[in-house]
Amino acid sequence: MLAAIEREQPALVFVAYPNNPTGNLFPVDEIEAILEAAPGLVVIDEAYYAFADASFLSRIASFPNLIVLRTVSKIGMAGLRLGYAVAAPEWITELNKVRQPYNLNALTQAVAPILLAEAALLAEQAATLRAERARLETALSAMPGFSVFRTHTNFVLVRVPDAPRCFDGLKAAGILVKSLHAWHPVLAHCLRITVGTPAENDALLAAIATIR
């Protein structure tokens, strides 16, 4: 990344923190190195911040070229289609010059503050998902031929013996996961599984057991 920045001198760099679809969280010092090396803006996408226990939001004042992006989609409000950016006032002023005047509907504007005020409920939901994520990781890791990658999101990336067969079998059971098998060679036979409710996760594990 640093070599590419030196070579290309990009005006804009995007970093997913945590990453998608792998779920990994890049080391803080590596992100800092990118921020210091980049000649332009560095946008850190923190869509999965609620599950990561890590954030650059508090570092906005330390890096004048930093913008943090977040969404409420991963904390139970996907239907609102609401995302937001946090940056130095000077950058927000510039972004407002190109922002569409009606980029957020009135219903979302009315509902979002009410839902976001329920901080305790949102934190409880995230904690439940983190606990279920750990349970899924443990259960999937115990299955023969399954390899689970460490995740800091609300999904689990797992390499299975036969991704197409597993995907089709789960789909036939009414469970839809994301197959990454054809995305890239390093993701061969990988499935990305979103963490659900305890009952949904039980159904998933039971279905996988019959497919293998």
C-alpha cells in the first residue's frame, strides 16, 4: 500500500476497518502509516465498528486528511439507508458543496435520532451478536475440513471443503449465505456467513451438518 501511494500519489484512499469480506482488522500502526504517507484524503470505512472494539473516530483531530465513514445498517437499521461522515469542519464544508440537496429522506431524518438515542439497546444487540459470533466460530472450527478466519465484524468467513455444494445445500434449506468461491483465488471455497439470532445460527449449524 505504501509503495502504491508513493508511486500513484492518490488524491483519495479508501480503507475498510474492519475489512469486508475477510473480517480482519488491520493493525493501527499500519493505518497510521497510510494516513501519514497519503498526499490526499484517507477515508476509513467503519461500517462494522460496533463489532470491532476499535475506531479512528477519536483521531479525527490528529490527522487533517482523515474522514471516517459509518452506517447504521449493521446495527439493526439497514432499512433507513443512513450513513454519515465525520471529518474536520473544512472537509465537511467541501463535501456539502457536492452533496445532493435531498440525499436523505424526511422519514429517515425523523426516525434516526429516536433510534440512535437507544444506545443501551443498540449496545446490547451488538454484544449478543459478538457472543453468537464466537459460538459460530467455535462450532464451525470443530467441523472437519472447515477453516475459520478471525473476524471483527457481524459475519464469519470460513473455508469449507466444497463451497458450491455447501452453498446449494444451505440454500435448499432456506438459508442464504454469500459464496466467495469465484471472487478471487485466495477466497477459493470460502463462504461469508452473517451472524444471526441464536435460533438462526442453530438452524445454520444443523443444516451444515447434514450437507457435509
